[in-house]
Amino acid sequence: MPLPPRPYLVDAHCHLGDGAFDPDRDDVLERARGAGVTHLVVIGTDVADSTRAAALARGRPGLSATAGVHPHEARGWSVDAAARLRDLLALPEVVAVGETGLDYHYDHSPRDAQRRAFTAQLALAAELGKPVVVHARDADEDLAALLDGARAPVVLHSFSSGPKLFEAGMAIGAYFSFSGMITFKNWDPAVPLSAYPPDRLLLETDAPYLAPVPHRGRRNEPAFVREVAVALARGRGESLDAIGERTTENARRVFGSRLGAALSPGEAPRP
């Protein structure tokens, strides 16, 4: 089998457990490897989804998982949910808390429930020494306030917020993770890509959502993170090699040494 293209990349946020991948998950992983994607962080959005993410990553080089409750699911936050997440976060394959955060665009859960679940997960991340993966949509003011003084490393996923949350992230040394949104023709960032510290950049797909150009309208998948890397390199006036090496190094720093394990041929997982 030919070697994958350089630079080698990490997809820091994908929903590999989503049913959209049930028909061809093995092939998706093979295509990711062929595109030079060495590691995937599989995101959990509630207890059941986090359990699936952990099962996918268990014993599989090149895959890690997170465990958390998404703001859409925050109405289901409970003592039992917190205990079950704690158990998942004790597993070596589970490297971060989340996806958590605030989403005031859809408001699928009441805002007070979102804030309560988010605050609890921030505290859990600090207690366990794990990074926390944060979803932000139309809630910059409240997110900035709740992140002030965060005691765990913060990853601001699919970052597209304005100066308020950018400044709050900068103040706490957050990581800024960019998705296929930065390839869209209507991408009009309030903060230019050149403004972000190089040691705080991450790449992601958010697959199966937010497919980058030229794949818009299709199911997104981890192999397409290379398109995000190209757009980030162009937006910062850097080489693709530099962006690949830097973002991979950053992913290993924030998520831990497990990110050094690479996808292996013939080892694509099943849920």
C-alpha cells in the first residue's frame, strides 16, 4: 500500500459514530488514512453517543473519543448522566470532556439547562485534568463569562465567533479548531485567520456535517480535513506542510500522548 500524502493531519472533531457512517465506516477510515489523516477524535454528544464513541476508539490505534453532553441535549443533564460520563472519562481512550457548550441559535434545550450542564462539565474537566471541547453558537457573551478562569484546557470547536469569544479564548489560552466553514465562499470572519496564535490552531471536519468546498452538499468525512488544512494555510499565508505539522503537534499537546497513535491499514473499527 502506498504511503499517505504528507503532511500528516489530525481530525480533532468528527462524529464517526453517527448513523451516516454505518454503511461504510471501514471505507471511511481507509480513505482518511489514504489522505494522510493519522488520528481522529470521535466526539460524544450525550451518554449513549459517548459510549459509542468510546467503543469505536477502544483498542484501536488512530482513534480517540470524548464524552460529554451537547447543549442540544442539556435538558437531559442529571446526577446519573454525570456519573456515567465520569466512568467513561476514566477510560484511556477517552481524552476529553464534551462536546458541551451553549447554543442559543436552536435552543433545543432551555438556556438555563444549557448553562447548568456546561458549568458542570467545565468543573468535571478541571477535576479530571482533561481538556473540554466547546460548542458555541449565538452565545458569545454567556460563553465568555463562563469560560473566564476555566481550569481545564479549552478547545473552541468549529470556531466562527466574534471578537468577544476570541478575546475570552485568548485570555485562557484556548485552542481554536477550524472546520470546513473556512472554505465556504460566504466565510467572512470577524477575526482574520492570521490573528490566531500558531500554537493554538487545530483542524477538524465535524463530519458528517459541514463538508468543505469542493464537497459541499455531500456527507462530510475525515479525509476532507485536508481541504480545511489547505484553506487555513492559504488564509494565514503559510505552507500546507507548516500547518499540518503545527496542528498535529497542537492536537497531541492538548489531547495527550494517545494522539501519537496512527490509523493502521485494515484496522478500521466497527461500533
